[in-house]
Amino acid sequence: MSRLRVVVPGIAVVLVLVLLFLLGRTFANPLVIAPPVAPAPQPTLTGDDGNPDPTKPGQDKRPAQDLNGVLGGAAYEIRVPADWNGTLVLYAHGLRNTSEARGAPREVSAFLSDKAEDLMLENGYAVAGSAYRQDGWAVAEGIDDMRALFEYFKAVVGQPQTTLMAGFSMGSVIALSELERNDLYDGVLAGCPVGAGTSRTFDAMLALSLAYDAVYGWPSEWGTPADVRDDLDFERDVQPTLTEQYGEPDGPRNFELIRILAGIPKGAEWWTRVWGFATETRADLERRAGGPVGQNLDHHYGVSPKDRQHLHAVGVSDKLINDTVERMGALRIAPGAGRPYAEKYADFSGLISRPVLLLGTRTDALIAPASSQAYNQTVDTAGTQQWLANAWTSGKGHCQFSPGQILTAVDALNDWVQIGTKPDKFPASQGFITMKPPSWFQP
């Protein structure tokens, strides 16, 4: 019994020593004990660059982005709000004549105006604009520059959920032709649109030139009514002559006759901006196209009873009206070498398969409301009316839209693309009106 008492405590002592030895080895080697493990982070929706995915509204926000630079010779500006809704609106600007740009710094804007741009950003839209690498009737260059800007946006900012192009004036030609050419863009807003296309629009400028030639005679230093001098500058070469003629006693009467015979509506753009378009802009297009563009083989000229009554009231006799119409029609001009270029950049087929919203003003002498109706007729002929909607405002002048009207139009187009609801009404409280424009006045 006494021997067992001695053995048991001894075994206990040995066990204790073994445990102490093992514990000592454990604490001497820090690699044996793993450090505390934090809970694994939950996955988040991110883009390829690890930033929150801009195409998933409501997720973590990335900082607002303001980017600018030059792509292929074209200045650009990109603005993305912190709370981007996933829609990118690419802005295709209108005509900037070469003479107007001469000596001026290259300017670029991400959207139509500063106020409209800020309003777009406040409502979650990303906007991006290109200055194009050339001024003038740079439709061909604008198409390429807008594509390059879109690709750059996707590479630097991310893939938009929806991409709209908003083209104004000449920019509408870029936007509408692009929608027919490819599937890059989900929808188009065409503001103050050149809906008749390039060819028919410059046929109208030929009509203006023929009317002037019939009344005053076309100065040889301007070229000819059918083929203007390639370096013709409106302010330097044309405006002084027109100003002198308009200041003569019969000047206002004669120019009113010319306006009506050319189918130009009344508006603030008549007569200087319209004449700049008919001379300097036409010269730029003919230079790019390699020859004259306009033709009148299938055109007719005349004066409606209503317009004839108006001309009587301003002192134009029936004899002067009839003689002028006869002289205009006596000169028949076939399509020139530049016609194929104008048709490519661009005339429209109306074969559209994505939403198009035309936005126009009640009064526009530069690009007449009838030009929008010409596009409507083209789409009707193509049988794609389901993809076209129209919005009209009470604005007076070319592209004279308020920032609120532009935002409403963009919202309507964005909803149409994303939800499938074609807009048919716009708020009168914002200056939208119901309007059916006159038909295009030539074939």
C-alpha cells in the first residue's frame, strides 16, 4: 500500500513535466498558432478595374469624373456624376464654319450648353462631347470622332448600361446616319434636325441661289449659282454685297420675294445665317465632296396664293413674281460630282430599329420644321414608324431649347429605350406644343 502511494505521485509528476515540455515547445514556435482570421469581405459589384460598377445604379459610388484631352486630333470632354444612372449621352455638336473658327481656340463641350450640362449631371447622366478634328460640314469626321470618343469612354470609365446620342443641327446628321449604319447606340435624340438629309438640304440652298440670281444676278467672284467658289467666305465676300442691296429702296421687297421662292420660313436666322449656310457652308461641302452637290432637275418653283397675297402687300407685282419664277426654272442643273459624297454623309433610308426622338422649335429659318417632316415621310415610306417620335416646343430660333426641355426629351428617350414606352405627350408647362410641320417643299 505504501509502495502504490509512492508510484502514483511519481507518475503524476512525470505527466506534468511532459505537458510543461510540450507547452514550452508550442509557445516557442509562433508558426504553430494561426493568427486571428478576419471575416472574408462580401463580394461587391465591380468593374474590371475594381471600381464600383457604374452600370448598376444604387451600388457603391465612384467619385465624379471630369476628363478632357485630344483623341486623333479631336478635343473631347467627358463628365460623369458620382451617382451615375448608367446612361451615357454622347453630344454631337452642330456646324462651326471655318471662318468663324479662324484664329479662335479649339473649344469643346460635353453637352449643348453649360446649364443643360449641369442639369444632366444633376439627374445622373454622364455626358461626353467631341469638338471633331475639323470645322465646317464635318459629318464624315464627326462620325469617326464620336465613335472614337465612345470607345475611349468604355475603356476609361466603363461600359454604359444605355448609350444615347444627342445630335443638334449638323450633329443630327451624324446621329441619324449612325443609327442606320450600326448598332453602337441605343437611341438618338435629334435636335433641330436636318431631317431632309444633306443632299435635299443643299438642293434648297441651290434654290435660294437661283432665286437671288433671278433677281440680282449672281456675282462671278462668288463662282456660279450651281458651284460656288471653294474658298468663299460669307463675312468677307458675300455679306457686304447683300447688305448694300438690302439697304436699297426695293431691297426688303426683293429679299422677301427671294425668301418665299426658296421656301425659307420667317425667323431670326433670315437672312445672314441662312445666306452663310448657302454660300460659305456650301463651299466647304463642295470642297470636301470634290464638286457641286445641288440639283433641281426634279424640282419645281412657284408661289402659293397665300404667299402671292403677302408679296402683293409688301409691293411685289405679279409680273415680278412670274418673271422671277420663270428665270429660276429656266436654269436646270444636274447632280454634280459631289453628289455621291453628300448622299453618303448623309442621306437617310428611314430603316431604323431603335428609338429616335426628333426635337424641334416652332420657328426655325435655318433648318425649317419641314425638314423634320421630311424625315417623318422617309420613315413612313420605310415602314418603321414605331421607332420614331416627335416633340415640338414654342421656341423661336434654331436650336433654341431650354435646359429643362432638353432634359425632358432625354428622359423620355431613355425611358423608351429601357422600358419600351414610346413617348406621345410632353408637358405644356415646359413649353412643349402640339404641332404638325408643313411638308418638305421639294422632292
